[in-house]
Amino acid sequence: MTLYVNLADLLGSRIESGFYRPGDRLPSVRALSVEHGVSLSTVQQAYRMLEDNGLASPKPKSGYFVPAGRKAPALPAVGRPAQRPVDISQWDQVLELATATPDPKVIQLARGMPDITSPTLRPLTQALGKISRRMDMPGLYYDNIYGTKALRDQVARLLLDSGTNVGPDDLVITTGAQEALSVSIRSVCEPGDIVAVDSPSFHGAMQALKGLGMKALEIPTDPITGISIEALGLALEQWPIKLIQLTPNCNNPLGYIMPEERKRALLTLAQRYDVAIIEDDVYGDIAYTYPRPRTIKSFDQDGRVLLCSSFSKTLAPGLRVGWVAPGRYLDRALHMKYISTGSTATQPQLAIAEFLKDGHYEPHMRRMRAQYQRSRDQMTDWVTRYFPESTRISRPQGGFMLWVELPEDFDAQRLNRVLHGQGVQIAVGSIFSASGKYRNCLRMNFAAKPTAAIEEAVRKVGAAVAALMIQTD
Amino acid sequence: MTLYVNLADLLGSRIESGFYRPGDRLPSVRALSVEHGVSLSTVQQAYRMLEDNGLASPKPKSGYFVPAGRKAPALPAVGRPAQRPVDISQWDQVLELATATPDPKVIQLARGMPDITSPTLRPLTQALGKISRRMDMPGLYYDNIYGTKALRDQVARLLLDSGTNVGPDDLVITTGAQEALSVSIRSVCEPGDIVAVDSPSFHGAMQALKGLGMKALEIPTDPITGISIEALGLALEQWPIKLIQLTPNCNNPLGYIMPEERKRALLTLAQRYDVAIIEDDVYGDIAYTYPRPRTIKSFDQDGRVLLCSSFSKTLAPGLRVGWVAPGRYLDRALHMKYISTGSTATQPQLAIAEFLKDGHYEPHMRRMRAQYQRSRDQMTDWVTRYFPESTRISRPQGGFMLWVELPEDFDAQRLNRVLHGQGVQIAVGSIFSASGKYRNCLRMNFAAKPTAAIEEAVRKVGAAVAALMIQTD
């Protein structure tokens, strides 16, 4: 990704969010050049790109303006969650999602499944096959509780891309990021503890809090800059919070990347109140910009950040290989890992280690990043076209999930029931809230390459949304 | 396994336990025929076998007697654990075990590793390879939260061998039996609850109790008949016990199989006090007798037994595929499984399902059962020969673990440190107690086919034991 595309993307999302309104003058080329430390011609290229997309129009001698007549969906509103710690609900709807099995008759837009059909994944299945054929059958042995050393070496190397400096012995391989999250929570908290979460937030992490007996305090989140540092500061002042749990990079479900200065500010807050941070980075390597954004962990000096991630979104979820860099909580994390699953399946670890060592990860990610960004644009177009005009949609900066917000009285669960008979599945927004908020929202997966069948599915969802909105009126 | 071998085994273990003492008259052929419902000639065959093994000698017209001068190791003493619920310790020593990596220079007698070199396992690695080569890559998809249906079908069929009647939808596939145990404990208990455990008991289950904040109440266990129903009854009367956790079949570490009537008695107690039972059956299919012993679950009418098992001991631990039949706790178990790992790795499940479906499991187990029984006899011989005379050893009825008890002031941890420099590893007894008892005991793995190198390792352990005993004197 080149500099001018990044800049165009940033300006584009500010325009789409309504930060710059139709008719507004946009920042001058010189001002942007200074602000972002790029050349004048880079800014000019960015503006030309915005012009091509109908987001900016030049006026001679006056600079660039937001076109007066443009029609683009607004960004989702800032979350306005509960103001006190709550017991987490919504398990029934999460269970519905978790019991879904692949069905060729259903267009599955609900789950967090990446596209696994790329030929750049082929060396991975070849590695799996090769290990199966080895006469000494290394895949059948118990693994070390830390995880296969060859894989930890590779993960440590990979983490350097996000500025994260941890050694192989600072890492524990887990059965997917879900185990990393669960192990991390139990390494820090006791039942009854209060955990601050970004809102909306990943349902798997919240259900883990529920299952382990913690209370969630949902912190408002901006669809561009992420969790509100201001609201978090107030919450830390008011409540005995033990842990902050969030997804700062390519957030699930909102798709934003927290700016670096806000990551630093969050860490400073955590230090001041001496709380731990669980940072979920599963989509971090799928940021559309390169180099990928830094982790909060990369700024962490005193080991209070537990970085959780996996290969489920970058390679394939069926492998169930994730990891945690638990910082100062390593000893406790090892105990929690041990009682949770003993060790992680050996063969997938060996295969991934080989895939990484042989240099197949970077080309695969390069390809997937570009594909997902194109799919985002296509999905955005379709939703803009097929959904009612009042629909608000997110502007993901990475990953493959779109967040769609409908008018406040809309009921996405009713929508899902209607869609059930039509061969389409979406994820209802309420599972992303500890307290069942976001009932008027839904999350749609755009990982697969756009096809006519997917367009038809999105059209069906849009039509069903419109029909339900008329009924509600 | 034929009837007469079973009978000889039973009588042999009673002789070795000291139930029949040197010089005692053994039961008449007719009495045994009536008691066990077998023919007279079967009993006679059994006695001839005992005679061959030096455990019985005939006196004309008087029947069979225990030879006066016989020297055989005594069974371990009955456990005499703490009489009150305790917080569980010993994590440091368990961690030492869990961090052990395969090392060709070390004879590893510590871990619960089966022999995976049998050619009867070959179809399993072939199935893994075949799935890797499929173009539709089924191993890469998220699995259903219950686990792959094809595998649950096969596990349900397999369970019929133990009299256990559960359907595929009563089963949840887990990442090894460790996850099954952890999920089960959390499905029944809250932190602070008291759990009754057999003592000695599997360290993984006890560490799970520790990590989840429960207290363990260790119940004395007989080396032939298992957990003391009498002591358990008293404990249930005295303490607010929520759960009983035990391994009734081919117990780890003692190797006994609880008689059926005691399994029923235990279930009756559980009903009377309305407590749940977690039944760990990982070694159940490796009972040396066929058909394999019944599970407690097979007698369960009201869904209070959570049956936990895996393919880690029967096939290979690196696959990390286990299961739980959680009975009435199914809903909660699904939630706990979800937050623990989301789902289990897909490819190993598919491969095992194929291995079972194609009929490879039974021939493999037939072979392994016979091999492990021969290895038990060989290992028993070696320990009898190379360890000091006061050594007591278990008489496993299945599995591949031998329990060795040394005089009370012996320190197995010191032994392990001595052995560290000699290329041998054993498991120290204290990890099998919640309160650090059994320091004078050790557990040795006899899964591998006996070799001169293993004999030499056992000789080294015996010599080190003898040397430490002299130092202690």
C-alpha cells in the first residue's frame, strides 16, 4: 500500500463520517504534507484518488471541497453503552452462531471465516500432508506446554512487524485466540472482578468474561478512533476495574485502527490505575495499510499487556492455533493453559511453522489484504445500493467485517429469522454488547471474493431490512 | 482375553496384595466356579497359570495353597490422605513434567505417553495425509461447537462397548480429555466449592480444580477396589461436597478397575447426596480384559455423571481430541467449551472419524492391550529385581502405568534430581496428591516395548533408590 492511498483512505473516512460535510473546504495540500510528513505530490495523488471516487472536487485557486451533492452512507454512531458493570447476556444468540455448520445452500455472512481458497495457502496443506507422511510421526506426540519451539520462533519474528519485541519463551501457543483470551482473563482476574471492554466488542471475549464470572463495563467507542480514552478515564476513576479488554487494530466488529497516540494514552491510563490490558490482535496483520499498525504491547514497558492472537483469520480457523504473549503474567498463564487443554494439537503447529519459515506468509498476506480491501469497497457499494437510505455503515481499515447500523427501533434478530428461510445468515448486533445493545445493528462478512450470488444475498438482506422497517413504521 | 486368564489375574492380584498370605489355602475349584459363573475346567486352567507363575501350588487332595516361601512385591498401601478439604499444591512439579520435550537421550518414564509406533496406527496418519490433499480443504474450516458430527457418531458407537448409551448430540468434542475435565468442573462448580477426589488422583484434574478455585477432599483409595465408598459416605455426611471426581477404570496412577458393585454403590451415594460425578475414562479402553469394564455413566439414570475421555492414550496425544458426555449439564458444558477454545481442531477429528469408521480401532486396541499387559509383566519383573526388597508395586489391570511405593521417609523428588543427570525421568508421587502426599512414591510408564535400554533405565532407577535409602538411614 502506498502512502497516497493511505492518506486518501484517511481523508475518505473523515468525509464519510461527516467530519467534513458536503460543501466543506478540505485541508490544503501544504497543510496535509506537513501534518503527515509526506511530499506535496503524494497529497496531490491522494486528492486525485478522492476525486475519482467522488469524495472531493477541486475549485480553481481555492483547493479541494467535499462535493455538495454527494450521497454516501454515514458511519455508525458512537456506542452509548450501559454506564455500570453488568452481567453479560446474549449467550443464546452466540450459540446459534457457534452451531452453524458449512452449508452450500446458505450464504454465510455471519461468521468470522476468512477466505481459504487462495492458492497462496496451498503450501500450508502441503506441509500438513508432508508431516502426516513422516515415519517418525512428530504430529502424534504431546507437545511442550509452551507450544512447539519452531513455531514460537516464527511467531516472535512475525511480531516484529507490529513493533512487538517478545522472545519465543515469552509466548504460549494456544488452541486459537479464544483459548488465549480465556487463559489471559483467568491469569489476571478473579470471579466478580470488573473488566472494561470496548463497545461494541468481540462476543467470544465477552462470553469468556461471562463464563468466568466477571462483570463487563462497556466503554463508548468511536467508529474511527476506537475506545474513548476520556470515558475510560472516568470509569477507572469510578470503578475498581481490574482489566481492560479490547481490539485496537482492525477492530471486530467496527474495523477501525486506533491511532498510535491513543494507544499510548490508553497504556498511560492503565499504568496510572495499575490495571492489565488484554489486547486482541487477530485481525492486526490484515490492516490494508503496510506496514501494519503497532500493537499496544509494543509500547508496553512493564509487562501489563497480554497480547492475544491467532492464525484463524490470516490462515485458517480449523487449525486452532493461536498464541498469547502474557508479559508479567506468564507463570499464571502457563498454569491456566495447562488446565485448559494440556497442550495444543501438534501437527497444525508444525505445519504453520514450516509455512512461515519457508516465507509463504508474507506473499499470502499481501494478496489477502488487497483482496479484502477490494471486497470491502464492493460490499460497501452493495449495501449502499440495496439497503434503505438511513443505513449507516462502518469503514473498515482492515479485516473482512462490515458493521451496519439501522434505525434505533430495528430488530436484527427478527431480520435473521426472516433470512433463515432465504439462505442467508448475518450476525446480529446484540451479541457484540454485554447488555444486549446494538439490536438495530448487524455484522456482515466480506471475506469471499465478490460473486453474483453474494450480491444477490446482500440484495435479499437489504430488501428484508426495508420490509421490516415498513412493518415497524 | 479368555476367562481363565481373567480369573488367574484376579486371584493373582489377591495373592499379591496379601489378601491370601503365604501358606493360606486358596478357594476350591468348585467354589470359584460357582462364584464366577465359569466352568470347572476354566478354574483349573486358571490355577495352572498361577502355578506356572509361582503364585499357587497344589497339595494332593487338599486343593491349592499360596506357596510358603514365595517372594513377590506387596501392593501399595491404601491411601491415607488429609481428612479435610485443602487447597491444591504441587504445580511446580507438574510444570516440570509438562515442559518435558521428547529427547532421544532421555528414557522418558514420567509422562502418560502411549506407544505410537504400532503399524496398526498407520491408517490414521494416512487419513491425516488424505484430508490434507483434498482440494476442498475441510480441515481448514471452523468446526461446529459440538465437534464434527462424523466423529461424534463414531464415539457414540464406541461407547456402547462400555455399556454407555449416549447419542451423538449428547457429546461435545474437546481438545483432549484435559479440556473435557476443565469444562466439566466449570459446568458443575463455583470457586470455593469442595470436590471429593480419589487419592492418589490424576494431577491434571487436580490442577484444574486448583486453577478454578475449588478445594479438594482426598478420599482413601484401595489399590484393588478403588475409592473407599465408606470413607466417601462419611465425607458426604460431613462436608458440603458438590462433585466427586475419579478414574474408576484402569485408574491413573494405581491401575485398578473398580468392581461393578462398587460403581453402583458410588452412584447411589451420589444420588442420595445429590452430587455430580466426573468420570475420567481415558484408559478404560485399555483394560486387559475384554469386554472392557463398564463406566459409572452406563448406570446413570438422571444425567449426573459427566463422562470425560479422549484418544490420547488409545491413539495419540498430539492429536488433542477428547470428548465429554455431560448429561444434564450439556447446556453449560457447551458454553464452557465455547469460551475455552471455540472449537476443536478440525483435521484430527476428521482423520480419527475415518480411522474408526473404517474399522481400524478394534484391531489396534486388541494389539495394544496385549502389548501393554506383556509390558506390565516385564516392568513388574524388572522393578522386583532391581529395586530394594521393601518396594511395593501396583498390579495394573489396564493402561501402561506402574505405581511404585517406597518406605515412608523416601523422597522421590530427590530421586528425580539424581536421575536427571542419568538420562531417565520418572513422575514423582506428590503430584498425584492435592496436599503433597505420596512423596515416597513414583509412577513409571511401561507403554514402550521392553528393550535392553529400558531395562538399563529401570536398573538405574532401582540403584539410585537403593543409594538414597542408604543415605536416609
